[in-house]
Amino acid sequence: MKEQLLAKAFQAMENAYAPYSNYHVGACVECKGGNYYIGANIENASFGLTNCAERSAIFAAYSNGYRKEDIVGLAIVSDGDRIAAPCGACRQVLNELLKKDTPIYLSNGKEEVVTTIKDLLPMSFDMEDVL
Ligand code: THU
């Protein structure tokens, strides 16, 4: 599972549209039943409108009807010298859209880290704080 997720994330990275940063990120969400949803970072001349790869992928999974209970893993890969850990905005999104202990695999092709959103965003602001 991990190998396939990472391979699909690296394929997705090929679709990155990153003419400004030239930093390419790919992501893949695996859902129960063997469905995979990929995403890449998509930049914009109005920089703030850039969409990160992991948000693209998880929004695709949700857009296809899947919810956090259905998601078994997420891979995020980059072509940087260091592993791309999700940005703060993505952590907040993943905190709501993933289960706290769903494995998140990070790789840059040289190193690999397995983590969870619980570890990436401790003391998080959650849905329960609002509802
Ligand atoms: N980026 C992602 O897609 N995911 C991350 O986890 C970190 C950053 C993108 C946003 C932007 O297109 C480029 O990487 C440089 O910040």
C-alpha cells in the first residue's frame, strides 16, 4: 500500500504547475476499496491562490464522495532537498478531513517519514470547538 501510494504521488508530481516556485509536489489519497485520488500543486500569478498538492488530492477524494473514515493513507512527495512537510494551511485542512491517526507518508525520493496529523498539528482547533 505504501509503495503504491508513494508511486502514484510521484506520478502526480509530474503534473505540478509551478512556474513561479519551480518546486514540484505530488500527493495521493488512498480510499477503502482501492480507489486513489491524486493531486499536484497548482500555482497562480496571484500567489495566494496557489493550491497545494495534498489539498488538491484530499479535495478530490471528498469530491468523489469519500470521507475521513474511508481514507486509509496519504502520501505527499516533492523534488526538494528536504522532505516537504505540509504547510500550516494544509495541516489545518488535513486535521479536519483525515482521521487523527491515518498514516501520512512523506518522501523526496531520498528520505521517507511516516507521520500523522495528530503529530503534525498538536493542540489543534477543531470542529468540536465551533459546533
Ligand atoms: N506546496 C505544496 O504543494 N505542498 C506542501 O506541503 C508545501 C508547499 C507547494 C505550494 C507552492 O506551489 C510550492 O509548493 C512552493 O511553496
